[in-house]
Amino acid sequence: MTKLVLVWNPAKTECVGFVEREPNGSTWDCGSGGDAEHAGGGEKWNPVSTLADTFREQYEDTDDECHLQVIEVDETEATPIERVED
């Protein structure tokens, strides 16, 4: 099982997830908590994943708050998505 930190948009219709992990102490790694806080509009961390940056930008103009949730998932249950050429 793997713990994920989810960041939900204010309407709770979309979310992004980060594998839960502790930062490694480097100024270049803020861990999943930093990515999640950044994505949800909280503390700005730098650098963070591009996914966190994109989610933050998508919802930065709303007055409502994003939400965090930690869940456990069985990553072995994931199924591949076949890539299709455009």
C-alpha cells in the first residue's frame, strides 16, 4: 500500500496526488507535503513539481480553499493506459 497526499480543488471535482514522502533535507526537495501545500494555494515552496505549479495556477483566482486528504492505495491495482498517437 502507498499513501497519497491528495489536493482537491474547492468544488472537490478534481484533485492531484503526490506519493507521501518526507523531504530529504535538501533545499531542492520539499517532499510531498511541500508539493501539496503549494498546489493547494498555501505556502509557496520552490522548487516543486510542475504538477503542483499547474494546479496552483489553475485555482489561484478563486476565493474558496482547496483541501488536503491522505489516503492509502494499492498501486499494484493500477492498470496501464494505452498511448494513442494524435
